[in-house]
Amino acid sequence: MQSSEYSPYLCGFQKCGLNSLIKWFQETKGITDIHTTEDITSVNCIPTYKPFQDKCYPIAIIRDKIEAVWSMYWFFGYYRQFTLEEFMKIDKPSIQYGNENPCNRVDFDYHLSKFEKYCNEVPVVYNLDEMRKLSGFKKENSTQVMFDHYEKDGMGKHYRDINKEDKSIIKEALKNYNRDDLKHKVKLI
């Protein structure tokens, strides 16, 4: 299906490199006819893709789940409201995502299978860690860079790198995650 007459339809997961992938296609591959959605976990992803289905091939980008959760925790300011343990247990409804739970947000297999079920297509999946090794692949919207900018401008925000305890908390929450335990279910369509 990937012929020159088809355009890439890029869909990703938050803080998994979607903006970097878009730039890479534009700058390295010279492909400017790109369709995209904000997040494959969004309830709008599949309806947004459907009109392009005959003209596009889907590509998704994922990354290490622990790194993605940590980046979400900082980038979206959850660290201001919740401890990391509290953040991992969020069961909060969301119009856009169905549920804000970070384990749900990085449940890559579930969301990719949902895309496949409703679109009858399996997205090509790129891994951010592998993409970073490619020439011309640049970090866009880096959480670290954003915080460095805030700190330089005196905005008082200080990012800290993930440590072993943080990784352990996230890993344990991901291990114990069960979609059926969520009170606010993720809408399928």
C-alpha cells in the first residue's frame, strides 16, 4: 500500500516523538503532504483518519513507556498537583482521551489494536529510541529543553531527571495496570 501516491498519516502517543517524526519526514525525506492527528489515544484519532484512509498509510511512533510517563508527568505539569504515586493512579474522565490515567495513555498495544479494528489497517510502528539514532532526526518539544528555557527565563521551573525510585514506581503501576479497573472507561469510538 505504500506507494508514491499515498501520503503518511502520522499518529502517535503523547510525549513519544510525533512532532520530531513529522519534522524528520519533512526535512530528511522531503515529504510535505503529511496528515496527522494529535494522539492515537484521542477519541478523535480514528474519525480523523477515516476520510484519508484511501490516500494515506498510517504510521505510529512509540517509545519506552516509563520515559513517556515521566515526560507526561513533567511536560503537562502534573508534578505540581500530584506525587508520582498519585499521578499513576489518576482515574479521571477526559473528553479528549476517555481517561487521563497515564497507564492507559501508554497502553500502546490496546490503542494500536483499536486503530486496526476500526480502520482495518495496521499502522507501521516506529520506535523513538531507534529513530533518535538516525541522521537528521531532531528532538522537538523536548521536556528537558522546555524546562531549561523556563529556568533560563527565571520562571522558577526546575525539571529533574528520572531516578531509580521514580522508574520503580512507574514500572510497578504499569505492571499492575488493568484497563477494567478504570471507573471512567475509554470510549472506543
